[in-house]
Amino acid sequence: MPRSLLSLETLHADDLLAILETARTMKSERGRHREQPLRGQSWGLLFSKSSTRTRVSFEVAIREFGGESLFLSAQDLQLGRGEPIRDTARVLGRMLHGLVVRTYAQSDLEELAKLSGLPVINALTDDEHPCQILADLFTIGELLGTWRGKRVCYLGDGSCNVPVSWIWAAAKLGFELVIGAPGNYRPPERVLLKLGPQPNISFESDPRAAVRGADVLYTDVWVSMGKEAESADRIAELRPYQVNDELLALAKPGAIVLHCLPAYRGQEITHEVLEAHANAIFTQAENRLHVQKAVLDYCVR
Ligand code: CP
Ligand code: NVA
């Protein structure tokens, strides 16, 4: 079986660390990679949701690795007219060499991986966003020297894919993670049960307490893709968790602010904080490219 990256939950800690190490080489050797691990290969990017960073970083990474990418918008495939995933998977499996998938249900991603027989990479599902958090860890390593012993505070919607991937990363690597979110925006029960008590992971509904002493203040949109019908409630309920100067003042002096982007200024982050930390945030976005290469390399090696 080819190697897939379906979640951080299922990624072994050693593999996670190896991906971060490879990403360092990918960044320092951009434009002069010694190997072209995807030479002669065609990879499909099957996306059911919008994307800027993930799409572009994977397309560029595949090209710089000697391969070709096909952007397959789910709406434009017969999938959008009701062709089952299991048939789509078997067709794509006979033509392509790998798949990068952005979709809703994690089970759809798993079905694609199983029935296509291809290496499949999770480019975001409702459950997880593993490539994002790999890039975030890489960025923290660059900006703070290491993520070891650091305190990461995620503020906002604690129930969506990004904090869940953060939780699995913290469970595997042992750094301190605080999820600052209202009680009804905590990660899904399934995740908490599977996780069990972890001394380095905590949940805090008081945003001021959550931020205190943080080395990294991290946020994500309040209205994830697919949750648009809940927009008004979310914007009202998550307001106290906005990353602003007042909360940032409670973090450790010199704390960095990260945002997976896209950002909605005035909601999860203020214009002022985003612009003051733009260098870190756009380095984080750039690092998606270097880390995607390391993920592709992990899948085909
Ligand atoms: N952060 C992120 O995944 O961005 P896109 O939705 O633009 O890919
Ligand atoms: N939680 C967000 C991440 C966007 C990159 C979403 O799922 O829309």
C-alpha cells in the first residue's frame, strides 16, 4: 500500500518529526532540489471546498518535484451529479499516481484512499487539517527556535478541524496547548474520549486565562466552510475570543501571533494585530509550500 497522510491522529510521531526535518531541507534547497520524486507522475487535487494556500502550495510543490497536477473541482466532476465516491476512487486510481483531497467527511477521504489504492493527502476535512498544523509547527520552529516547551494558545472556534489537528500534534509531541473557547465550541466528544486526560492539553473558557503566558497565540476563522448557516450565532458567541491588543498583552512578552488564513479582520483577529504580525503570518503561509513537499516526499518514498 502507498503511504497516505489522512490525519495527525493517525500519523506516527516519528513520521511527523521526519516531515518537519525534510521541510527544512525543502525550504533551504528550493530551486535546486537534488531529486524529482514525482517525475512522470500525475497527481489529482480533488477539492469540494474553496482554497487558496493549500491548492497553490500543492500545485507548485508537485510541479517543482517534476510531476503534473490536475485540479479537479468536485462540482465539475460527475461526483457533483451523484456519481458515488467508490466509483470515482476506482477510476482515479487507474489513471493518477496520487490524490490531494479537500472535502467534508473524513470517511469520504478514507474511502477514496482505500478504493483508489493511491497515496492520499488530507488537504482539509471537517475533522482535521493536518498539513496546516505541520506547517505551523515548522513556522514556530523557525521563529522561536523550537516548539518544545512552548505554550501554544488556540483561541476561537475550538470545535473545528484546526484545533483538533493541534490537539493531536500536542498529544504526540508534548508541548503545552490551551484551547480557549466557549464550552459549546470544544472539540468533538469523540476526540476528547479518544484523547483521554493529557497533562499538557487544557481547555479554558476564560479567554484571558487561556492567553496568559502563551508563546504562540493562534486563531482561525469563526465560520468554517460548511458552517455558513451558523454565522450570526458564531460571530456573537465567539466575540470575547477575538485576538486583539488587549488579549495579546496578557501573553508572554515577545509572543508570536499565527493565523492559518484566510483572516476575517474584525472577527477572530483585529486589523492591527494581523498587520503587526504579518511577517510571521505570511511566513507561515509560505511554509505551506515547503511542508507540502515534505508531505509528498513522505508519501512516495
Ligand atoms: N489555510 C488554508 O488552508 O488556506 P486555504 O483554505 O486558502 O487553502
Ligand atoms: N477551519 C477552517 C480552516 C480554513 C483553512 C475551515 O474549515 O474553513
